[in-house]
Amino acid sequence: MTFTYLGTELRRSFRNPRYVFFTIGVPVVLFLVIGNAFKGDVFGVSAQTWYMVNMAVFGAIGAVLGVGARIADERDSGWNRQLRLTPLPPLGYVAGKVMTGMLVALPALVLVCLAGRLTGAVQLGATQWAEVIGLGWVAILPMAVVGVGLGYFSSGDNAQAVNGGVIMLMSMFGGIWFPIDATSPDWLRVTAHSLPTYWITQITRAPLTHVWPAAGGWAVLAVWVALGARLAARGYRRDALRAA
Amino acid sequence: MTTDLVTQTQDAVSVSALRKTFGAVTAVDGVDLTVAPGEVVALLGPNGAGKTTTIEMLLGLSRPDSGTVRVLGLDPVAAVRSGGVGAMLQSGGLLRDLSVGETVRLVAAMHRSPLPVGRALELAGIGDLADRRIETLSGGQRQRVLFALAVVPDPGLAVLAEPTVAMDVETRRAFWVAMHELAQEGRSVLFATHYLDEADQSADRIVLMAAGRIVADGPATQIKAAVDVRRVRATLPAGDLDRLASLPGVSLAERQGATVTLTCDDADAALRALVETEPGACDFEVRGADLEDAFLALTGSTGDRS
């Protein structure tokens, strides 16, 4: 059962031009075009390595939020109601979306890294590649939960816009577009430290920098997971009560 | 309540004293309903009669304010979880980006012992549409996909809400053929409709609902006869309504300008009497009354629908 469900969801992703071009394509192109503009070192790794990690995370976030947005669409279209007439438990539905998000995040991560490797811009050992991709993948999980929450929060009409705004703000203020470090203004540092993107990119490059989030960073990620789960639970209850 | 422990029936549906209000509106007002195994029951009533609300409670989509609901001997949510219920709702949606075959396969995979997908498609008459994307389908074709989703679980009970809405005549006929095929294999079917003909032709039993209550429950032929009201219309500028109402076969006489309308339980007798006693009458027209008129005839009320 789970295989058919996941398989169908995956097929829907790869059938979707928005996923293929924007979620996977854009981060690769950004890396290839802009990656060379950065010089020197950032956080103890080459600027290109830093930017590659960020673009990989950026693509992966787009992927998981895109799958979350399907929930909004499926609530609007009545498919959710259709599923409530099947033995699929509500938690199974949500878990399926999280798992699908995680699965479609992987190509986004891998392809940006592949671009770094093939252009010779980023040179890592096999173990380091595996660690970067593996950690990036695990670290994206909080955003998959946030994506489900946003899917329950938004409607089919505005889900794409909500996602676009969230990705933009979290990238800009979370240190994905430009580095946010000790030299940044206080307000920017405080903002960045409260966003999951800041910590997800830090975890993803940790195999290279050996810098891991402090307790506060893990706590921030936990809070975002709780926030996403809460939005999802509230939306689900609202659906369950809706009589029409 | 005290009999709960001993009423271990195998009824597909067993509902008693069911009640549901939305704000000031009482949508379902004390409904008792039983569907035996293998029985095909039509839930007949005009819009707003409480059919949909009743069905939603049967499927566990909404919770009754009071009363008990058992489906296949279980709580409705448990019955749906067990996979024993197939349902088709008007509000049911489909995923635009999937094909028909993928959609049915996906739902089949959620059930323990589904029908083969090809068989479900065939029953719904859409075997040739398996590879078509949902977004390219017509309204009637979408309805058939929803029907395929209702049968693919191989359910003990199929619950269908207004299943033939958006279907053309041809499709509608094919649909009922398929439904009977289902029922012949021992499944129970409960369907809601506001077409008297459909209920009469397709159901073993008709349950008539109005204003949240069941106003009649019996074999299709009996209900049909009871609600088979006709209307005779004629142009008759001068004519006493009381006298017209007292003609044989007439239960109600009304006037709009020069036109009188007679609601009849025996239209033939009424027409004959009208021609004889009112030489001035012309432009006769006899037609079947709609369901609302039938309710008037049956309940004697003035249709205080919510």
C-alpha cells in the first residue's frame, strides 16, 4: 500500500514542470552562474563550497514545500474527503507527504552537489560528499514538517505564493543568499538564528567545517517542527469538523 | 440503550434516533433506518431533506448530535477503516494530474482485498479511459471514476450520494446496470437521489425523507403509488376553486390568473370530470408532479423544508 502511495506521489512530482525546472533546475543554474562570483573563504570553506551547500539546501527546501502545498490543493479539490472514505489513516496521509517531500528533496541536493563536483569547483573526498548529502537530507526534515503545516494553513489558490514568500524570506534572512556571521548587524544575526535555514545549512557543511549547531540551534529546529505539526493538526481538525 | 448488548445484527446499516443540527437548522430530526444485507435502498427526498447529512454521518464524516449509527456492525469510522464501505460523494474530488487507472489503483492499494482495477473500471464503464488524465474528463466521466472508486474496495456496503448527477441519459442507464451487478453479488447499496423514477426503477425499497425526517419507508412500488401525483392544468377564466377541488380525483385546486392547476391522485378521473362540468375550460395539460408535490400529497404538510 505504502509503495503505491509513495510511487504515485513521486510520479506526480516528476510529471510537474514546476518541480523539474524550478525546484531542481534553478538551484543548479544559480550555483553555476553565481557560484563563481564568490571569492575567498566563508566559514572556513571555499566560497564555492559554501554556496553549493546553500543551493543544495535551497533546492531541497523548495522540494519539500512543494509537496506540502499539494495538501492545500487536495483539500480544495475534495481529494482529502475522498481519502477519508478509505482505510488510509489521516496520520498515514500526512506521513506520506513528509516522506514524499524527503524523497523529492534528494535529487535537488544531489544534482547541485554533482554540479559542484563535475565543474571541479568543489573538491571533496567520497566520504565527505556522502556526509554532506546525507546530513543535508536529514537536516531538511524540519522543513518537510513545516511544509505540511503550510499546506494545511494555505488554500490551493495561495499555496504557491505562500511557499514562494517563505522560501524567499528564509533564504534571505537565513544566510542562504549571503553569509551572515559575526560581522553582520545584530538584528540580522538574531533573525538568522531564529530561522531553520541558518541551522540546516550549518549542519549540512558541518562535515567540512566541524562546526555544529549549539543547543540553541537544535532548539530552534525543534520549535519549527512543533510549529509545523501544530498548524497541520489545527488544519486537520478544522477539516474534520467541516460538515459541508 | 439497554438493548445495545443484544442487538448483534448483521445489518449493513442500522441507525436509530439520529439527530443533527447546524445552528438553528435541524438537518436530521430523529431518523431510524435499517439496510439489510444485499438490499438496495433509495433515500429519496428534495434538496435540504437531510439525505446528505444522514449519509455523511453514516460514513463518519460528521458526528451526530444524538442517536446511534452502526455500519456493518461497527462504528462508522471503524467501518470505513475496515475497508468494508465504498462511498461516492458529490463533494468527492480527484487529482487532476493522475490518470484514471492510477487513481483507481491508488485507492485499491489502500484496501485489503480490492477488486482488480480493471474490473472496477469495467463496472464503471470506463475501461477505455484508463490512460486518460483526470483533467481531460467530462463531468459525467468524472462521476464514473468516483463510482469506480466506490466499488474498487469490493465493499459490503456501497453508499452513493446523488450518483447520477452530471450524467447524460446513456451514462445514467449504464450506471444503474452496473449498480445492479454489484447488488446481485450480495452487496448492500444505499443511494440518495431526488429522482422518483430512479428510486422506483433501481431500489428494492424507498425511504422517503423530508425536512430531516423519514416520512415513508417501504417497497418501491408502494411508495411510488403513494407519491405518484399528477397535475392537470387548464385555462379557465371563470371557475369556482372549491367546486374544482371537489371533483373526483382532485386533491387540490389552485389558480394563477386565467390558469387553474389541479393536483390529482387520479388524473384521468379528474380530467374527465373537468371536461364534463366546465365547458369553458381549454388548453388541457397533464404532467407528472415533481417530488415536492409528491411530498405535499404524502405528508399533507405545506413543505416546510429547511
